[in-house]
Amino acid sequence: MIDVVAAVIVKDNKFLITRRAPKLKLEGMWEFPGGKVEKGESLHEAIEREIKEELSCTVKAVEIFDENTHEYENIIVNLTAIKCDLVEGSPLADEHSEIIYLKRENLNSLVWAPADMPIVKKVINS
């Protein structure tokens, strides 16, 4: 099992989402940005580091939004979604094929990474 964090970032009532790059597992699927929690790191530290590394911007972790466990073919992912405020910079698609802001009502129109689906449902219903 691996611990993973995902950022729920809202700007102008739209949610920041990223599309997985070619040659990655789950290529082309959409997800909330984030990544693996490193040993000795808190969830808040992990999401702030991951966003800086992946999107070249700075966020402040605010609060845990959702948590779920998803079993893929060869790995179990414990995914914690954390509401974050964008503090500095604009997100750049360094490690993703695409970055967009999307309205809540349009989130269901995309093909999501399976572990992100509970977060999508919670965002839509909140």
C-alpha cells in the first residue's frame, strides 16, 4: 500500500485538474494533482512539496477533504485529498499533458483515474 495525496484547488469556482502524460500508468486519465507521501512527511507537507515539484507553483494545505483506498491491479493506493489555496505562481504542465480549471458540473464529462472518482463525486455533491 502506498500513501498518496491530491490537491483540491479552486479558483473562480473552477477546480484545477491535470491529465496524466503519455507513457505513465493511466495515461490520458484526469486526476487531481499530487503524488506519493515520502517517509517522515506529513500529508500537508507532502501535498505542498508535490505541487511545487509537479506544477511549479506554491500552495498552502488547508484541510483534508476526502480519503479513500483503491486497489489497482498490482498496488493499493490510500488517497487523501486536501483542500489547498494557491499562494504563489501559476500552475505549469511540466509533468502532465494538460492542466485545466473546470466547473463542478462538468467534472463528470471526463475519464478519471479510478482512485480519484470518490473525490470527484464528493466535489460534485458538495
